Amino acid sequence: MTTYCRMLFTLHTGEVTSKQGALEWARAALDPRWRPLLMQVAEDRARGWDPLDPPRPGGMEALYEFAAYAQSLARGD
């Protein structure tokens, strides 16, 4: 999710930002329907990475939907 946000930020601004910066930008700049997922990702990042902690229910499906959305924006669809 953060990689897609960073990619879109760079395509939009011509600059590079941090993962956190990209998430903040995405919450403000992208379709509001993604805000809950972006907030969840930001909150989960604060917890740190635990290989035994599975994704939240529905999380992977939501990520795939966001990926398709980001790819569509990147193509200019």
C-alpha cells in the first residue's frame, strides 16, 4: 500500500517522499473512499512488523482493489 502511495505521489509531484508522507498525501489527495484503509495502514505501521500477525480480515482484498485503482491512476485512465 505504501509503495503504491509513494509511486502516485512521485507521479503527481515529481518528488520522492517517505512512506508516512505518502500515506498522509494519499489521505488528502486520493478518492475519499480509500481513507479508512489508508488510516488502517498508518495505524498498523505504528505497531511494527510481526511475521506471525496475519493481515486483518479483508485486508488483502482491499489492497488488491487499491492496487488496481493506483495502476489506473498511473495509466491516466
